[in-house]
Amino acid sequence: MYLDAFVESCRTIKPYRRFGRLVGINGLLVEVAGAERVLGIGSRLSAEARDGALVDIEVIGFRGDRALCLPYGSVEGLGVGCRAFIESEASAVNPAGGWLGRVINGLGTPIDGKGPLPRGPHSIAVRRNPPAAHTRGRVGDKIDLGVRALNVFAPACVGQRLGIFAGSGVGKSVLLSMLARYTQCDVAVIGLIGERGREVQEFIEDDLGPEGLARSVVVVATSDEPALMRRQAAFMTLTVAEHFRDQGKHVLCLMDSVTRFAMAQREIGLACGEPPATKGYTPTVFAELPKLLERAGPGVTPAYGGKGGAITGLFTVLVDGDDHNEPVADAVRGTLDGHIVMSRAIAERGRYPAINVLKSVSRTLPDAHTNFENIVLAAARRHLSVFADMEEMVRLGAYRAGTDAAVDAALAVAPALEAFMTQGKRDMGRREESFAALANILGVSSAL
């Protein structure tokens, strides 16, 4: 009798939970005391607001005996003395094949109204180090991007990482949508980091479409969300891509944009007292960028226990004031395997995608092309370069036809080259067709 009563009372005991208490809130920075000895950088807590609502927060640093945290949501309702329950040591998710066709946030929570996500058998840390360099494979064969200017002038190979550098309003998001639809791959993982809220549904429904979404996982963190959520969404994008890569698949990872990830990291660094270094960016921004970007690329080879998958990464970079040498753009360009430069001047004259092919570089050239394709590419670059040098003189009427044979040849093919590089949003340009058309414009024989 007494034993039964004791057992029944034990069933009503609440589970043991460790917690600290909020001792300060400064802007978005939340200070927690009482649990600093069991917390580490990246630890997750749930802060209990006055009305009982829980707000997820993460440890980003320490000051004395206080843990400095930032929230994943609004801090409304939090105050001094509120409890902060310790949830886990670090963020982890369980991706699965059933995630294809879904839209999630930076925490791996579905936001598309299609119900809960299936859980995979293995838990994967959201913040991971890239594979060791000696265990990784080399870049593979060239892939068809579906964009004529890129297939010819800045080709991408399986496992390569390219940056798309452009100012605001030049068309990089539209170019990204074309790549999402047309690039040949097994799986696409798309990260919309700091994106405008109104553009998310447009991208999913109009740009990606049902067919593109079926092979994709879309990770979204809009511009109004806290910096921690925007940074987490970038990490989540690479984590999901790594899951499919480790299954031996060729994954296309698209991220728009790396700049907003850097801005989020800057906000986090400034909040915990890190001094600004270059143009307001904190040192951790330039430490985190290569860690993020190096996670894309070839996977571990079978010789080291891998399955030979690869992540081909295309990352947009929003250049400040069209300055392509600003700190974030410069740091990203030095890490990636090539860069695609988009020009406002080209966009203003109505040629889209507004790719400046003379300033765009793929570091897999010339090996990515055949001998014939390299001959066609060299001829096209030569004509475009001559035309760019003489364009102003021709417009002013200072050049007389017949003065220079190279200039005359460039002027003759310039309109056709401009039309070749112009491509509509719904127009797909396959690689073989692109080179055949360009060779025909330049008069290069395939017998070469």
C-alpha cells in the first residue's frame, strides 16, 4: 500500500532540468548567469518569458561569470530573473531523403505548411569542419549550367565553387534562379539568406517551379529575422548539402547571399564586444567565411571511406557600391575557385544576364574545355577585348573603317556576340549548342 503510493508520487515528479537565470538584456544581447560552468560556445538554451513563452537563445561568448547569448526570435517578454533552460550543447539535425521538395528555416523546422519533416537515422552537427584536404577528391567533369555565357566563358566542374559578384539590382537573383532550374545535378540545396520576404514565394513558385522544387531543399531566413537565425540558415544549407553529398550524390548548393551571412556574423561579433576591423567587419567574419565556403567542394574519396559525392557551390556576393574590391568580396574571391562578375553598365543597356565575361574567371580553365572549345573561347575573348578597347572611339566616330583589321573583325561580330550572350529567364542554353552557335558566329571550323 505504502509502496504503491510512493511509486505513484514518483510518476508525478517533473523531469530534472538544468537552468540559469537572465541577469541582463542589452538590445538583443542576453546575459545568463548560474550555468556558465556547463555551457560552451554554441550551447542552446530556452529562455522562459514572463508569459511562459519560450525563446531559443545561443551562447556566443562569455564575460566573467556570465554567458552572452543572442536570440533566434523576439526578446519581447524576457526580463531579469527569467529562467533559461539548457537544451543541448550544439545544434544538430537529422536530414533525410524526404526533405526534398520542402522549405525549412535555419533550425531545420518546416515553414511550408506541409507537416513535419521525416527524421533521418543519423544526427549531424550544423557547424562542421570541412573534410581533411588529403581525403577529398579532385573536381570532376564539366557540368552544363544552362546559361550560354557561363558554359563558354566561366564553366563549372563537379565540385567547383564559383562566386557571383554584383551590386544590388543587377540581376544576380534571376541568374541564380536560372542556375537552379537548368544546372545538371542530382539534388539542389538553396539557401536564401537575408532575402526579402516578398521574394521567397516568387522564387519558389515562379523561378524554381514544381519540377525544380521536387529535387530541392530550400532554406530560408528573411532579412527581418535575427542575425543568429540568418547565420544559422547558412550553416543549415551546407549541412543539408553535406548529407546528400555523403550519400554519393552530386549536389548543387546555391546561396544568396554570402554577404548577408557576413553581415549577420558582424552583428553577432559586435554584440559580444568584438572590435571592428575592416570597414566595420569584425575579425571573426573573415575567419568564418572560409570555414563556410570550404564545406562545399568534392567529398571524401572511397579510398578514405567516402562515397565520392561532391557539392558544386554557387554563392552570390553583394558588392557594396559596385566596389568589387570591398573586404567581403575580396575575401570570398580568394577562397573560391572562380568568380562571375555582373556589371551594372551591361544591365543598363538591356543585356541580361549582365555578365562581364572579360572579368569573369573559372580556375578550371583550360582543362574544363576541349581543344576546339578553347580555340573558340580564345577567339571570342579576343574580339570582345578589342571591341571593349575601341567601343568609345567608335561611338564618337573617331575610328575609320579599314584602319585596323582586328578592330574591323571585332566590330563585324560584336552584334552577334551581344545577341549570343543575351538569354531570357525561360531560355535554356545547352553547352554543345552554345559552342556550335559561337563557332558559327566567329567562323571557326570544327575541323580544328
